[in-house]
Amino acid sequence: EQYIDLLTLDSNSCVALGVSEKLAELPAIGSEAVAEQRLQIEQFLLRLDKFNQQLQRVNTKTEPDFDQSIDLKLMQLGAGQLLRQLTLQVEGKFHWQQCPRAGDQISAGMFLLVTNDPRPAVSRLDNILDRLKQVPSFLVLALAQLNSPIKRWVAIDIETIAGLPEFFASILDWANKADYSRSQELAEVIRNANQALGKYSEKLSTLETSEHFSIGEQACSALIKGNGIELSMGQIHSITCDFVAKTQTQISDLQQLLIKKYQLDSNTSVEQLQKWLAKKFAVQVLDGDLNSVIDRYVAEAEKIESFISQRQLFPIPEQQQMQIMQTPDFMAPMIPAGAMMQPAALREGMKSSLVYLTLSQALLAEHTELGIPVMMIHEGIPGHHLQLATASMHSSVLRKTFSAMEHAEGWTTMLEDYMLDQGYMAELTDEARFIAKLDISRISARVAIDLYFMSGDKKYLDIGYPLQFASDDVFVNAAKLLKAVTGFSDGRVDAELNWYSQERGYPLCYLVGNHLVWELKQDLIKAQADKLTALEIDKLFHRVYLRSGNMPVAMLREVFVEKGLV
């Protein structure tokens, strides 16, 4: 209960988790609120440390309960993550003082109240109305807490804010259609909120900004360790270089296969082949309506689930569902192509996920008949949706709620290869794998850029590509690498770098997780090869992985060891 109290300090987290507290409140911000939250977390960690010491004295002669031991470790890491969000500093300034996030903080909880809350419309609209009333005073605090905000992050917040009036208009439209009795009041509150947003953006744009957001090697190492990843920065960089070499070889081999298959010019480059395939397998947009692309994703998700069910490759619980929708404009600056909003972990009943797709004419080339299946494998079933929906059904609150990004992203990136190995794309396997390998190349760039952004050291950008990084602008150097690795459009490169820069330690989790998950599976194969068939080992791995809940992969390995599987 004390740990849940920490998770629900933020009102938007309350909505995301599916608890009934603080639904009518915007997040508490400002130096006083931060001080109170920090004290509560620090006191909790002291109590937890004392409890662990007492437990050790009691268990001196007996083995401690394994599941309890895992949960206590998760509690320690989880509370530490929350504390780090409040205490991380750059040149004497806290992250929350340099990262304006008013647009996201205002909209995130409201959006979930609109889209992923099973309560009656009137209850949700009442909560949204109360939140909207707080917007003007919230924005005053949001401005007051800033101290030399990062220039790039200022631009992100201003762009996010610019999309909110349209979002608020959609809320008012919903209220009118639902015959909400307080619609007139809501309309007036929205007008006031929009005026306050305009003034906020205007003032924000005039603040003195900084371009330095590196936290340094020591803090970077501590952050990685604090996420439960037991690898040094050097080891992570080395793993990345190996991944690049292996992936480039795979891409080259597939390039030659496809040139021969389609009788293309023998000098066709990887980039030319990528563009040729994108054109050949372009998704059909009916009458210019981008919603038809959404329909294509929905159909693919159904096809994937049918393929899996016929072969019983993964355990799929009944109490889950997934909704696919276009990314709202105010969220687009931070979602380059697609993302998944996970089920409310503490809400009873149906576990519902939201999959966002960022669609525009400029980004349409990112969505092809070869890429759509891989995207849905990653975000839906058997990817994020299945893993997180299953975890949210675990009996342990810790394993329902813990944020282990390398666990989540390692699972999904592993599946991109696995499902192709199972023949999902049939005669288009080589084409899909070529596109998938080009796309997954992004995770090597993510590691390099994440370590570079955090440490400030250009050496981490050297992962095997023949590039020079001479600019003093970290975003120019990062964009150069990302563009070279992926061939992404300028718009997607910008959106990727936006979130890399703010979500320290998250981008590297894709490749680190991929490495750790494949390593764990290979160890399972070695241990079980003389006992089970290859398909039985696959199913065993999937079952234990999914049903163990959320935790760092290093801890998941302990679970496999405890079960005598590796």
C-alpha cells in the first residue's frame, strides 16, 4: 500500500494505472510539491531498508521466499526511479526545472479519461472539466519552476501546446453529443484554458534557454544501473558495435537476394532498394483518407492473432482488447511512427491497450505492406499489448506496475525476427526481413545517441558507420547518425530525437533488451535441447516470460534459474 502511494503521487499516473484517486486533478508541480514528493519517497526507502534488514535477521537460517525477494528488489528499484526523476541535475539545475512539459502534463490524463476509462461519460467529463479549470493556475506554476530550459524541449512543449485547442474542441463535441448538462460551463472553461495556453507559449518562447543537457558518465552509469540493467556503458557500446556488424551483413545478404529475385540492376544500393520496395508495397490510401490506413492495421492485427492461435505459439488471455487509432496532433511531436498506451495495470476487468499511429502525407512512406505486419507484431499481439496485458493480470502489484523498458522492448524486438522465422510473411519473408532489418537498425543508433546525449561524449556515436561528427550541435550529430543508419524522413528523425533527448536511458533499452532476451532464450535452448522440441522450447519461453510479469531481464533470468530451466 505504501508503494502504491508513491505510484499515485502523480495524478496522471492515477488515471494510467486505473485507480480512483486524483482523477479531477492536474499533476502537482512546483518546488513545494517536488519537495513533498521527494521527502515521501526518501522516507519510504528508509523504511524499506529497515524492513530488509529485519528480514535478513529473521531469515539467517532459512532461505527467503523467492517471489518476495523479487518483489522487494523491484520495490527498491521502482522507488529509486521515482526519486531520480525529481533529483537528476545538469549543471546544478534539476531536470524538472529545465524540461517544460505543460502540454503533456495537461493532456495526458485527460486523453486517457476520454479514451481508456470504462466509467460513464458524465463522470469522466466532470473530471475533465475540473482539470480544465486548473489549467490557468497550473501554467503559472509551470512557468515559475523553469530555470534555463533546454531550447529543444521548449520547442517541443510549444508544439504540443499548439495541438491542445483542437483536442479540447473534440472534448466539447463529445460532451454535446452525450447531452452533458454542463456543456456551456465546459465551453467557457475551455476558452479560458486556451487563452492561458496562448499566454504560456508566448512567455515560454521568450525565456533564456540552454542547449546543454548531458548528465555526465557517472550519472549515466547510475541511471542505467538504477533501471536494473547490469551492464556498463562500455559493454553496452561493444554490444551495439557487434549488433551493427551482424545486421549490416544480414542486410547485404538480403539485398543481393532481392536484387536477384526482382531482376534489378546489380548496382542497386540498399537505399534504392528500400525506396523501390516502399513504392511497390505502398499501402493503399482510399480517396486520400488516412483512416483507411488504420483499417489496414486493424485487419493485420486480426490476421496475426489468427496465425498465432492456430499454432498456439503464445498464451493469449481472454480478458484483453486493443484499440488502434491515429495519434492526436498534440502527441505527434513525441511519437515518430507508432506507440502503445498500456492497459491500466491496477484496474480490474478487461485489460485494454491503445495503439497510436502517426499518420500524415509526409510520413506515409513509413507505413507499407511490409512494415505494417512488423509494426503490429511489435505493438500488438504478441508484442507490447500481449506482454503488458498479461503482466497486469499478475497477482503481484510490483509485477503489474514496474517499468522495465529493456524487458518490454527486448521482448518486442525479439518477436520481429521470431514471427518471420515462423513463416508469418510466407513468400514475402525476405522482403519483410530486409525492411525489418533496416528498421531495427534504428536501435543501434538509439543506443549510440542515448549514451551520447547523456554523457556528452562523441565516442559513443562510433558504432561502425564511416561518419564524422564535427558539429558543436548535439542534435546535428545525432541526426547525421540516425539518418545514415535508418534512412528515416527528416520529420521522423526530428520526432525520434525529441524523445531520445528527454527519456534518458529508455532508447538504449531496445538493443540492450534485444541482446539480453536472445541471450536468455539461447541459454534455455542449450539447457532444454535434449528434453524438448524446438517448438516446445519456444512455447515454454513465451509462457514463463509473459506470466512472470514486469521486471528487469536480469531478474527474469533469476526466475528461469529458480524454475530449473537454465
